[in-house]
Amino acid sequence: MEMGYSHLFEMSTFLEAFGTATGWGFILSLVIIEGLLSADNALVLAAIVNKLPEKQRRKALLYGLWGAYIFRIIAIGVGIYLVQISWVKYIGAAYLLWIAIKHFWDKARSAGGDDEEDEEEGKLQQLLAKTGLSLFVRTIITVELMDIAFSIDSILAAFAVSPNPWILIAGGLLGILMMRLVATLILKLMDQIPELENAAFVLIFIIGVKMILDTADIYHMSHEIFFGVLVLVFAVTFVINRIRVRKRAA
């Protein structure tokens, strides 16, 4: 089912998102995926902001939060139109498959993981330092650009999950808020169950395949099957974690 701008202000579209269990299920799914993908990114943003004096840190994060909201709304607005085009969907699906495969490829090559990201952030800071802007302004710009970079995969995943604009907006905005507010909690959970990070990228891969199959009109995954796959991925993740913990304790 395709949806465009004309559906945004239709009551049926609004009720489908907020008046049904399926709609709230999709929103919760997007929030979970956003949280898992963005927890470590929130730490990167916190590290950037910590370079500021204490009085300016909260303000920089607040400006960054509003900037992330504005970007997400614009991206969703443009995306509602672009995802009507088949070749755009294929490109988006290919990107999701690529980041999932790259995640596991990088894991196989090295146990590190964040060195490349830290290096990119360092280059960005050096480039902004040459502009003569104040540290506060440079920090806000860095936070905004990192927010945009971190959001691309979750935005594409959201469009693959549901075309309903209200579900996309609610899932995306709640996901950003969750990233800021409960990132530490999610990170602690991921420390206890590190397999959750892999689960997030398995879901991204499945969502990419779902987008390709939908676009090619080969197979349309029903809401029930999608939620079943979601539950199955997390169930298998917890089983793998329990097996690993028991082996370590033995």
C-alpha cells in the first residue's frame, strides 16, 4: 500500500497509526530499532558535547535535539514522495543490506568497531576549527551533522516497515527522544546482552529484503508475519545469549 502527501491529513491514515494495535506495533518496532541502532551513537554525541564548558553542554544537546527533529521531519516529508519511485526503493533496500553486511564483515575482521567513526569525527572537528567559529557553534554543527549521518539507516528502515506518514513521524521522533533519554539504559542492556547489536542489523537486513520483495511485487509481508519475525529474532537472540552465558559459567 502506497501513501503520499494527500493521505497525511486524512483521518483514516491518522487512525490507522494511532487507533489500531497494528499501528502502535509498528511505532514500537521503529522505536526499538532506532534505540538499538543509536545507543552507541548517543555516546559519541555526548563525547562531542563534553568538550564544552559544563554550562553549555545541555544547551548544545538541546539545540542538537531540535535540529535532529527538524531534519527527520524534512527527510520523512521528502521520503514520502521519493519512496513512490521504484528505483529509489531498490537503492534504499540495497543500502540497508549493505550496512547490515558491512556490520558483520567488520565484526569478523576486527573486534574494535568505533575507530573509523572516531577518526571521521576528528576530521570533521579539524575542518570546522579552520572556520574561526566558536567552540560552541562548532560543537552544535558537529552534533547536527552526526545526527544526520546516524539517521539515514533508521529513516530508510522506517520507510521499509510502513508507508503511513504518521507512523513514520511518531516512530522517528520518539526514537530520537529515546536515543537522548535512555541511551545509557540501552547500553547497559547491550552490555548484558551484546547479541542485541547483531539482532538490530539482522532486522535491518530482513527489512531490506522485505523492501525489495515488496517493490518487485514478489511477496508482500503481512503485519502479522513481520511482527512474528521481529519476535523470533529477539527470541533467538536471548537464546543465543543464554547459551553463551552458560558456556562461560561452565
